[in-house]
Amino acid sequence: MTGSTHATLVPYWSEKLGKTHLSAFQCSQRGGHLLCDLAGDRVLIAGRAKTFMKAEIYLPE
């Protein structure tokens, strides 16, 4: 799952569990542990990150 998915799941599970601080494990080949906090209408996500791609975006003027 990506951070955007956790931003959707945290409010749902926060309401179900009655908690604003949640811990998540990304079960994938790269794996990862995320600390998630529901702060009003925002989800704060912390954890370690690995660069997997670098890119440049050009926008027409």
C-alpha cells in the first residue's frame, strides 16, 4: 500500500478502533513499518523511506 492508501485507511480504522495513533505494516517485497496519526482532517505518516525512482517533470508554459 502507498501513503495515499494509508491516508484513506487511517480515518476509517481510527473511528472503528477509537484511536488516533495507529501503527501499520506494509506487507510487500520492500516491506515497511508506518506510524500514523489522525490530526483533525489530516493524516500524519512517519517511517523510513527508500528512493525507488527519480524524475523531472516539465510543464508547458
